[in-house]
Amino acid sequence: MNGIRALPARQFARLRGQNTVWTFLVLLALVLVFSILRPNAFATVFELRSITTESAILVLLAVGQTFVIVTAGIDLSVGSVLIFSGVVAVKTMNALDSGPHAGWGVIAAGAAAGVAAGLGWGTLNGLLIAKAKVPPLIVTLGTLGMALGTAQILTHGVDTGNVPTALADSLGSGTLFGVPWLIVIAVLVVAAATAGLGLTRFGRYTLAIGSNVEAAQRVGIRVDRHLVKVYALSGLLAGLAGVLNLAHFSSTTLTSGTQDNLTAIAAVVLGGTSLFGGSGSVIGSVIGVFIPAVLQSGFTILQVQSFWQTVAVGGVLVVAVWSDQLRRRRRQR
């Protein structure tokens, strides 16, 4: 019984050690400041719901990126994989039924194709990193260009907007008991990933590899196979994000998603996941996603140039990495 009571305290201590608590306090401070400055515009249910809905797709990318970075890796390709997966999804739907009133069978086939496309890119990343021993930075930088280029070839560089109405009206803009489907799906993914990283063997292996890959090999963890699974997971979530992105915008987004990879990485680092591996928090990454989202919304309402958002997020990111380095030095001493 005492162990059960001590569990929340240990969890809080772990999150505090990863800077997750401090990141959450920064987020609360931003919300408070913008709410005071523009209470009738920012501090509204509509605005907070809009911020959450627009961030839901990025949350999926950040969740996958969390597992990758916990292994001391990096995945620069997720933004392009998102775009490619959306293209594959809509092309599949149009090939089966090009009309706007395509049924759910067609939609399901297209969605499955899009998610499978993301899984394929993720698996390719994992195989090249784990088996061919190519550094993650180089592999995912290469597949970033390959996925985006292939998407542009398939569409001739023009966004495709022939999305079935049922998909756009349901997953894109529909709700479940008043909650947008995008938020519902993001919450389910976050819950599963949180449990997966903290409570399962898959999560323990991921953390062990990031902490000390040689020690992980000595205790019998098949590091190569596990890394393939981790990058495949990142690709799968990017594929799912691509399908949801297609539903939300009723079109492919060949240009607007190219920076999502950097935004997702920044969110993960802001949330307390160490770039050196071995430590991370899915909840922290979700908090990290909302910092730039709140900044963008607040700056827009205050009519501040959007360029200042980039400056602010960059500054917070540098502080987060510096803090992570200080933490590592303290542990080493």
C-alpha cells in the first residue's frame, strides 16, 4: 500500500528531473500572460479548443519522435512522411472512387494505404540505421528528401483536394460528444504511448538502449531489431498524422508540413526528453507541442509579427538543451 501511495511522488520526481514540470510551468505562464493581455480573445473556450485541435496532428509526430530520441536517435523525415502518406491516401481513394461521395470502404482502404506508407518509410529508416549502420541524421535527412520528392512526383507538384466528403466531415471536422475527433485520436495515442514507454518491456528496452547501448546488448536486448521497431513506430504515427491532416484540410499539404519535423523535435526537447537518450516523457512532449502553439495564437491576437514566435521558441529550446546538459553533468559527478 505504501508503494502504491509513493508511486505518484516518484512519477512527479521523475518528471521534475526531466524538466517536464518546468516546461509545464512555462506553458501555464504563457497562457496566463496572454489571458491577461487579451482576456476576451485568448481566454475563451473557442480559442483554447482551436489551439488544441490544430496541435493534435503535431502531437502524433512528437509522440513518435519521443521514442526515437529516447534511443539517442533522430528522425528528420516525419514531416515529409506525413505529406507522402496523405498523398498515398487520397490517390488510393481516388483510384477506387474519384467522386466526393465515396463510401467508408474506399475511405478505409485509402487510410490504410496512407498509414502503411508511413510504416514503410519508418521501417526503411530503421533498417538503414540498425542494419546498415548509417547514422540516423544522414538516413532520415535522405528519406526526408525522398519522401517529399516522391509526393511531388505523384501529384506533379500540385495539391490534391478531391477528398471524400465523409472523411472531411467526420475525422476532419466532426466531434465525439462535442470533442473534435482529432483531439480524441491524439489523446488515445498519447495514453497508449505513455503506458508503452513507462509500463511495458518495449518502453524499458527503448530507455535501456538510449542509456547505454552496449549494456543493453550484454543483457540480451536485440538492439538492431528494437531500433527498427522504434523507427517503424515513428513512421506509422507520421502516416496516421498524414491521413488526419488530409481529413482536416480536405487536401494534401505539399508545402505547409515541411517544417513539422523540426517543430516536433523542438517539442520533444522542450518537454524534457534528453537528446543524449535514455530519458524521456510522452506527456512532456505533448506539453512541448503546446508552447509554440500558444505563442503563435497569442502573437496573432496581439498582432505581433509571427517571426517573433520563431525567436521565442528558439530561445526556449536553447535553454532546454543547456538545462539537459547541466543535468547530465550533475549525474556524471
